[in-house]
Amino acid sequence: MKLEVIDLSSEAKGVARDNGKAIFIENAYPGEIVEVEILKSKKNFSEARMTEIIRKSEERIESVCPDFYRCNGCQFCDYKYEAQLEFKKEKVKSAFKKFAGLDISPQIVGAEDIFNYRNHIQFSVKDGIIGYIDKKNKGVFRPHNCKIAPKEYKEIINILENEKELERIKLVGIRKNYKGEIMIILVTRDDIPLNLSIYDKLFKISSHIFQNINPNPRLHYGPKSIKLLGDGEFKESILDNEFILSPTSFFQVNRVQAEKLYKIGIENLNPKSDDRVLELYSGIGTITMGYAHKVSKVIAIEYGEKAVDDAIKNAEINGVSNVDFIAGDVAEEIKKLDGFNKILLDPPRSGAGEKVISEIIRISPEIISYISCDPATLARDIKLLIESKKYKLEEIKIVDLFCMTHHVESVALLTRG
Ligand SMILES: C[S@@+](CC[C@H](N)C(=O)[O-])C[C@H]1O[C@@H](n2cnc3c(N)ncnc32)[C@H](O)[C@@H]1O
């Protein structure tokens, strides 16, 4: 069947129409005419596989990654970077139209370094191979030249593939900090210490090695980590502050772009010396340390107990003493709080949701700075704030933290009035 691609879905699939019915085509771009084979046909839409490109988009380039067409990680290795940024603007615009009924024109801040930007990556291990999941046969393949992972991954895989105990390792996590130090996280299902024969080789490239015990195959990491190598802490840096990172702590994967994102979030807050700020979903305090010294008091809520422990240590390291970190569920803890003139929130993909938004409306801060990794839930939450008739949306900015993929980070500023 021959189709013309007219749009890109929020997950970067080409969208065409056949008698009004939407057809989603992986790796097809707007403006292209393609030959497809239908893979799945549902009542309202179909999924199709492209078999031939009859007319190419001008934005299509030769893939920068040799494994792009089998790997699940990236969606845009054969799409010009400017076109990726346009896609992200459109994705946010259409989410706001669809979920909030708002017409917006967001600006986007692109990246200078679009390759090998990730400071944290996970590789699966299966049948003696360490790599990514092949989307065609669900096996694991070893990447030839991943364009988003830290470059050291190749050497680490080479060493680990010669290890006899490899069959006990289910996942290999690699973190690289701002000093270029490497942490390796070896995930096992069992709680028996790993006794690798290749430690001496790994020690040459990594400063920290952990075994993480994770009985749940649906998650990357489990709650328990055992230090196998490393004296001192593994630290990251954001906005001139330093942070201790545990192997499983959340830290944005693109440090350089995260700094730009946080700067906007903090500028939105316009911190002043008599401000009382409530920060929700605060993680290890990465954003908190960037503005706490400018305000009177911060209360920060995060449910990861380990993250809260790290946040307390991080406050000490950075000489910050006016923050109380609360370990708990935002939806429960926020009910007990009042008396803040500014709120900053950075929830996970599911957004803040109705309960938390109604508590924010009750507290009634003059400024809300909302950082989000999902434009659909951001738009849904902002709709609730606007419907309260207390808040108006001033602006939305997007920062590209995830080059080559469809993922989007944005920051919204809302003011009371
Ligand atoms: C997107 S991260 C942001 C973390 C931090 N602001 C940063 O930039 O590093 C979201 C954080 O929310 C936490 N979280 C998720 N659901 C939560 C909940 N219901 N209550 C409290 N914290 C939650 C996660 O543990 C995670 O640290």
C-alpha cells in the first residue's frame, strides 16, 4: 500500500491516513511517500512497516548509528537535528492543544553536543552478550558505535564479556561524572557477592564498582547495593554545586542540558531573600542547592529515602542549612503544609495529578515553576491550575536533554492573578 506521511506522532512514528483511518509507520517522516505493509489493524488505527521510500523527506539523512534500525533506544538517528527540535516544539504544542485546550508557542533550547551526552546507561546481558534489546527478535545485540552512551562503554563490555561469572550478571549500568570518572553497576538477582576475575582490568578504567541486588526483572535496579571498589564518594556537579551520587540515584542523564533546564526553573522562581519555597519531587536536591542560598526557607519533599539521605549530605557539602528534606509521598506530605509564596515541582512522567494540584491551589503560592518530562501530564496539570481561576500560564520553554530520541523536557511558569 502506498501512503503519504503527513505528521509525526508524539512517539515519533510517521502518521498517514487511509480513508480517514490513522496508520502509524515507524521511521517514516512527514512529506515522504512510502510503500508499507500493515502489521496490526485495530478499529481506529493501524500499525505498518515501511518497505520502500518512494519520495524522501529533505530532513532525512544517513543514519549516524549502524544499529539504529534494530535498536529501541533512539528514534531520530537519521533525522536532521534542526528537524528533531521542530518535532519537540510541535509535540509540546499539540499536547497543550489536546489536553489543555491552549495554543502555545514554546521556545526550545537545543544542545551543542548532540552525541555521547548520556552520563548513565544500562546494558542488558543475555547468552554471554552485553548490549541493547533487538526490537525485531527481542534478543540482545552488542552495539557497534552507540551515539548516545559514554564512549568508555566499549572497553567495559570488552572486559566483562570475558568474565566467567557473567551469567550471574543481568544488567550492566555505567555512570560517568563531570570529572570523567566511571562507575560500573553490576546487577544480579541473587544476594551472593560477585567475585570477578577481571576486577584488576575494570579498576583501570573505573573508580567505583557496585553490585546491585535486584530480584525484580521489570526494574533496572533493586534497593540494595554493595560497594566492590571505590574509596570516597562518586560526585556530580550542577550549577557549581557538588552532589554525592549513589549507584541508583536519579540524576538527569544529560548534565550540560540539565543545567540549562534548572537555570530556567530557578529563574522562573525569581528567588528573593524573604521567600518560603516548597519544592516537590526534589530527588537528591540537585535543583534545591541552586537557589536555597538566595531564599529564607525551603521545604523539599521526595519519597526515595536514599535520595533524601543523599540530599541531606549534599546540603552539608554545599553549605546549605535552610532546607528541611521530608522523605514521603508528595500527595500525603503536602496536606500537612502551608505558608509558601513559591512552589517548584519536578515530578516523574505521571505528573503531579489532581490531588497534588488541588493542594498547590490551597497553598496558593504567587509563583509556580513546573519542570516536566511529559508534556501531556504537564498540560493536564496546568489545565487544572488555570481552571481554578487563580493561575495564568506565562510561558513554556523546552530544553533538549535527549537528542536522537522523542523525549522532551519542558519548564512552565505560572503566576497567581
Ligand atoms: C524527575 S525526578 C526529579 C528529581 C530532581 N528534581 C532532579 O532533578 O534530580 C522525580 C523525583 O520524584 C520522586 N518521586 C516520584 N514520585 C514521588 C512521590 N509520589 N512522592 C515523592 N517523590 C516522588 C522520584 O523518586 C524522583 O526523585
